[in-house]
Amino acid sequence: MPLARLWCRGVDGLRAPRVRVEAHLEPGIPLFTLVGLPDTEVKEARDRVRAAIRNSGFEFPLGRITVNLAPADLPKESGRYDLPIALGILAASGQLPAQVLDGAFAAYEFAGELSLSGDLQPIRGAFAMALFSQQEADTAGKSARFVLPKESADEAALAEAGEALGAQSLLEICAWLAGQGELHPAQAKSVSAPPGFPDMADIKGQSQARRVLEIAAAGGHSLLMFGPPGSGKSMLAARLPGLMPPLDDAAARESAAVLSLVGRFDPAQFRVRPYRAPHATASAVALVGGGSPPRPGEISLATEGVLFLDEFPEFDRKVLESLREPLERGQIHIARAARHATFPARFQLVAAMNPCPCGWQGHPNGRCHCSPDKIQRYRGRISGPILDRMDLLIEVPALPAETLAQTGGGESSTQIRTRVTAATARQRARQGVANARLGPENIERHAAMSAEAANLLTHAAARLDLTARSWHRVIKVARTIADLAMSVGIEKNHLAEALQYRRPFIEST
């Protein structure tokens, strides 16, 4: 009986397991059956494939058609299976040469969503699929080969993973399989688009906040800013990614792979650090990921970039507590009854909040009438363990009218980024990772202090009641300050500056 086999790729977290698509035809009452754990999107392929085949000038076969997507225990989602299903039916019905998919073309994997006219639409996860497939092919000593919609092939080519052929329609692919046309490999285009982040020169005043932003960018440190409305907290956060150096190849590919899973990858922004700013009403699933099958949340989409949480205390307490594990481990493991998935979550957290419920505590206008109990309850929405995981805590005060009236700003993002890039290069050469990612076992080795600095830290730890985690975070911030100063070791002045960035919130609570 007529049977055709070809290959596609599914999506399981950041993995892209191989899926065998089998199309079988036999006489009988016309019936089109899809098996292999397809979701609603895949089941709807029956109607898209039928129309696409007919509108491409082929005949849709009558009789019983069974399409199997194996392995059967892997959930199949999205329209990526339209193309291999259509090709399998055409081969099984004899409208494509029978030996085509078993011959030289057996090494190719096909994926693409079909429109009713037979045109190919881009798919989600093309970058992640290409990246994982090439890793698998490298292990086997082979090369990955794909046939994808044109836009998806261009995306996959940036992963530099094997050969990605792009096509515009089902008819174009059929002509290529029949030896009557050509498909050209997509070429990875060199992307050098400048980051579209606003410039630090726009910030007036706020010298301490500007300094802290530079330290955060240089060491990858988390940051909490608190101050009255309109003091510039959101403006500062939006400019942090523009201070950071471009991503290296490995980090850029990981970030792009996660973004591609949700259809957010823009090839023009390849190697540009992501900036995510979810609203305070975001759920825990939206923030850390979840669903069935599991999908990445905001913390994963911000991998190697910045996650900005404005109105920090307004987030649900459970949502904030869910950040504790990824802040420490740099990844999030999502467990569901049927599926498990692990996504990267190496994001840089920047949070902003008001000093009190009305926001005006300490403002010269004297507008605040919040009682101490109200202020304590408001700040108590942020738990001790979350505060303990913040490297830098600073106050962003309201600016006087004289400062706002000044013309011209301070240093530009380009000038600051030059110093940040140099400090980052020192960290990479010394320890291979940013200072914020140094483990406790490596702090003594890579963050050695002078005797005066060590003595200051011992006394300050008792006075500020630092936890072991805070102790380590202060040292890592001091190491970054030393790197910006081009100092081999941590001196007393470096440590003193790092300590002052843990005092404001504690003293005002």
C-alpha cells in the first residue's frame, strides 16, 4: 500500500526532537486522520493541506488517508507540520516520484505552515530548531539540512547550523524535489544594527544613580531603585542595556533561541541584549514560564539582557517569590504532570518602587501623609529573601527645578559603554564569567581583598547585619568597582563604595 516517510522537528522546551511524518493511503470512504498526539493547531492542518494541495495544481487523493506523527508520546503543536504532511500525501499518491523522499532528499527535514493558496508562512522556533539539530548532527558526525519558509530559513541561517533552504510555496518545493527547479541556501546576514536604546545623555542630575547603573552594567548586578514618582527610575532602567557590551556568539544564540520559541526573534536585533518590562499584573506563569506544553516566560525571554519590574511591590507576592531560584541558578525548571522543561534565565533584574504607598515620602512638597504602619506594610510586600538577592539598592531622589532647567546632559551611553566593555573584558580574562555570576567557591580566588578592605567588611557586616549571601554580593560589587578602576585587587575605597549601596533601603525602613 502507498506509504511515504519524511522528517520534521518538534519543540520540547529548548529541545527540538526529530519527528517522523508518515502518510498512508488506502481505498475506502474519504477520511483524513491525524494521529500522534496532535493539538488543535496540528489537527487543523487537514483543512489547510487539502486546500493548499488543490490550489497548487495537484489532486487531493480520495480514500482513507492516515498521517502518523512519531514518536506518539511527544505533543505536537503549531503549524510546522503542514509542509511535511502535504509532501507525504503527494508522494504517497504518486504525484511526486516515489523514490524522491527515500533518496538523496531523505537527509532533509521539512517544516512550514501552509496558507490555503499553497504559500508558506514562517514558523515559530526556527532558530531553536536549527541550533539543537546541528548539535545533534555534530554528535553523529553529520550536517543538519532543512527546507523552510523563506523567512524562517533566514532565521535558521543565523544559527550557522548546517544548510537551510528557503522556499515561498509548496509548488516551489515540489518542483525542486522533481528536479525541475532549485532552492537556494539562506545566507547568514551580518547584523550590525546599533542597539535602539535611549542615551544616558538624556539623564539630568542623578549622579549616584548614573554611577550605580555603570557598576550594574559592568558586573551584571541586580538593582533596586526607590524614589518618588517622576524622579527618573524608569528612564534609568531603559538605558541600562545600552551601557552593556554586545553579546558574544554563544550568548546571542541562546537568547535568540528562546525568543524564537515565542515568535519574538528579530534577526535585525541579533546580538542586541533583550529588554523586557512586564506589567505589575503579570502572573507567575507569564513571568517564569509554564503552560502545557511548557513555554518560556519573561525571565527566560530576558536571558542575557535586562528584566525591568516597575512598581515592584505591586507584583503579587507569589510572583516575586518565584524569582528566587532563577536569580541564584540562572535557569528555571518547569515541571508539569506530562512534560518537564528547563529554560535559561540569566537575566539582570532591575526593579523600581516608590518609598511609600502614595509615593511622596521625603519629597519637598510634603504631600505624604502615610503612617509608619502603612509604609511598613507597603515595603513588607518585598520579602527579605528577595531583598537579599539584590546587589545594589539606591535611592533616586526628586530633582530640583534648577537641575531640570539645565541644558545638556552628562556622559553619553557610548562613553560609559567603553569603560564597561573594558571592565567586562577583564572579568572574562580573569574568571570567564561576569562578577555577579561568581560562585562562593571562586570569590576568594578571584576577588582578593587588601587587609584594610577585609577589616572594613568585618565591621560593616556586624553593623548592617549582613547575611552570608549579602556578604558575598558586597564583595562581588566591590570587585566590579575595582575592575572599573583598573585595580588588581579590592581596596578599602572599593569596598566602602559597595557597602553604601546596601545601606539606603535598610536605614530608611
